[in-house]
Amino acid sequence: MKLVLIIQAILCILGTAILLKYAAARQAYSYFSGSALLFSSFLFYSIGWSLIFKKKLVALAVVIIVFKYAIFGIIIFSIVDQPWFAPLWFAAGVTTFIIPAISFAVSESLKEGNKNVI
């Protein structure tokens, strides 16, 4: 999960810096909002699920599953209401999920492949 967090943070910072240099500030803010929201989601999930698996807290799992979407819904609703919000760039920030997900899948596949080598 650390790999996913690191890659997501790099994509968030790098994409925002590029957009600040070559595009309008509102596009960079929207991109940053989408990718930072995804980064925070990954971060809270990694912390929450590690607590669940270590201490076997079923109630915490229910709280994470139920309230995460409500909290992120409120955050997204607040962001959409801002005057600088650009939906296309917010969606571009959210789609940065693809690169860390593929990186994680490849790294786990390589680890699994190394375990099966005789």
C-alpha cells in the first residue's frame, strides 16, 4: 500500500505543478482536489484496514464502509460548489487512480511469481 500512496502523491504534486505552469489555476486546483481526495481515501483505508486486521474490529469495518462515502460525498459536494471548480480536471485528478492500481497489481504479481519459483 505504501507504493500506491507514494505514486499517488507524486502524481498529485507533479500534475498540479504542470497544470499551474501551463494551464489556468482553476484547472490545477480542480486536478489537485480530485487527486488529493483519492490520496486521502487511500491513506484512510490503509490506516483503517490495518487496524481492522490487527485488532479484528468488525465495528470499525462497518464504520469505515458506511461513513466513508457519506464524508466523501459531502466533501465532493462542497468542492463542486466552489467558483474555481472545473469538472474535467477534477475527473482527471480522480482517474490518477489507474496508475497506482496498475503499479500495485504488477508489483504484487511479481512478488507472487518470485515465491513460486523453484
